[in-house]
Amino acid sequence: MIRDKVRQALRDAIENGKDYDAEFRRFLRRQCSLGRSADVSTPDKHGRPIRLLGVSMDITSLKQAELEAARNAMTWRTSRV
């Protein structure tokens, strides 16, 4: 399940100092949007992560544009045959 993958990636970031980068769906006010979160851990002098610094953003319009570009490319390829 996607939620489990996101939780595991976050757990790896916290426990092992790995960078975190995940795409996910979120539901707000009965609407679905796509999000992306990326974090970088900051280690202490012993290499243990002490902080996650990151960003979370809405990528719904980006994914819609990618889908539209793929559709246009497919239409263009099939119209040339």
C-alpha cells in the first residue's frame, strides 16, 4: 500500500539518515490532489539524524500536464502512421 511505503521511507529517513522523497495522494474537502514531499536529514557529530528539513508541495497540475503531454505525443505518433 502507498501509505505504508511513505511511512517506511520516512522511518528510514529518521532512523538511518536517508533522504526522503515520496509522491502521494491526499484528500482534502472531498477532493483528491497529488503531493510530493522531500526531506534531507541533518546528522549530529556521530552521524545520527537529528533533524529533517524538507518541503511538501502540490504537484497535481504538474501530473495533469505530464498526462496531457503523453496524450498529445500518442496522438501525434498515431496520426503520422
